[in-house]
Amino acid sequence: MENKQNHYIIRVDFVKFKTYIDKNIYYFNSNNKTTFNRFKKLNKNDVLWFIPNKSNGHVIYIAEFVEINEIILGPLINLNDDCLEQSLDIKKITHIFQYKNLHNLSKCDIHLNISNLKQTIFEYNNENLIKQYSKIFK
């Protein structure tokens, strides 16, 4: 039986997203329970559509979800200025999510009408979006 892939829109801070793109990770703070609960719904291989904040819905990357990991600061982690380079405030980050099969779509003209949606992550199983996905991965 084939697992259905759900599609999720993820709003990202583009500068921070690009900082960790080579590691296939992005992060979030679970203090916002609504956001955290939405991330917990993700299943392996769900499709992630990344849209920068203030981009008018322009999709820049697409990837498949792998897993979420909690960041636990402890005695084996020493925070110093070198660790915090590239303006990452690790004390505010509680979880990292990992993805795979990242594809750059920034030169494609894929825009989603999400201007009225303010959430960081939301499910978006729109028929047109799913068709775009199947065209991208033919």
C-alpha cells in the first residue's frame, strides 16, 4: 500500500534558511504550541514547499521531510561566539527538522496565494500544487 504524501507550506527566514541549506536542516521554536503541533504531524517523505517571508507566496525550494529532532543543550555543548556565527541564536531554538531531495525552484514562476495565512507551517493539499509537484519530479 502506497503512503500518501501530504504537502506543507513552510514560511522561512530566507537568510537563515540559506545558512543551513547545505546541511538539509531548518529549525523552529516549540514555544508556539500551534506551530509545534503542526510540525509533529509531518510524516516521512511529506512534501515541503519553502516560501520566504514577505515573498508574496513565491516558492523557492521544495524538499521531502525526514525527521524532527529536539535540541538539548547540556554539558557536552559549549556555546561560544564561534558556535553562534551567522547570527543563529541557539538559545531560542528547540527543534531542528531535516529534509532530503531539495530542489531549487527560485527561477520557476510558482506563486501560492497565501497572503492571508500567517502561520509558519500549514498543510496545503491543493490540487494545482500537487500537479506542479508531479511535473517537477517526472
